[in-house]
Amino acid sequence: MRHPPYSLVLAILAGMLSVSAFAEKADRDKPIELEADAVQVNDAKKTSTYTGNVILTQGTLVIRGDKLIVREDKEGFQHSTSYGNPTTFRQKRDGKNEYMEGGGQRIEYDGRMDKVQLFTNAWVKRGDDIVHGDYIMYDANAEYAEVISGGSQATTPTGRVRAIIQPRKKPEAEAP
């Protein structure tokens, strides 16, 4: 059995959120809009907690969840954790009419490390390609991705990592 090239799995995961080169570049310069049923702000700890049907929008990026905690570290980097059953994201890929989407029970973003992690029933989809696992991580700085199953404690149906990667269309040969 042929395994999909690691670079394909990496490419699928690389489109996650606006930290990636594959995401819509203009999104980074757009304002962040947040909607929720309630918000608690703790200026001393530099945290905001949004609860109840949370929707974060920044350009083409949309994150939905039941709860979103955003904190800023001493150097001004943003860190966020979104919870839901599931919590999801969707974002247009830069220069393409295609979206990345994914979800899980929890999504963590580390702005300092440019790292995204999805936990429990995690999945990431680009076009018709999809990866499932109990844990999915993408580190944009290191260009490293990891998908882990939960083994006997798995929440995926087979207890194993699963990827479906469609055949790529080969470029048409140029006419002589």
C-alpha cells in the first residue's frame, strides 16, 4: 500500500488559520469581529473569555465554538483556545477559490510559536482531501505537522489516523 507523501499531509494542515502562507493573506490586515452571548474581560491577566455561540470573523477566517479564551502574553503575542462540540474553523486559501476547514473539541493557537493544535475528534479538510485523528498539530515556523490517533481510547471510528487524499491532476502536456 502506498502511503500519501508527507508533504501532502503537511500541505493539508498548512492551510490552517491565518498563520499559514496558504491562508488568505489579506485576512491578517482585517479587523477581528467577535460575537458571543457573554464576555468577561480581565485586564490584569490580559484575558477575554467569550461564551455562548461564539463566532470570530477576520476576513475569510471564521471560528465557531461554545467558548473562546484569548490572552496576550508580555510580548504582545496572542494565544487563544476555542472549545465546542465541535469548535470549527473555515478560511479561504490565498489566491484560490478553495477553503480550508477543520474542527475538534478544542482548538489552540499559539501566536508566538505560530502553532495550531486540534484535540479530540480532530479533522482538517482542504478541497476533497481530509485528515482525521485525535490530535492534529501544525507548526508553521518549523513547517512540521503531526497527526496522532488515540489508540484504544480513540474517538475516531477506527482508532487510527485516517487520511483521504485525492489524486492530483497532472498538468496537460504542452502542444509541440
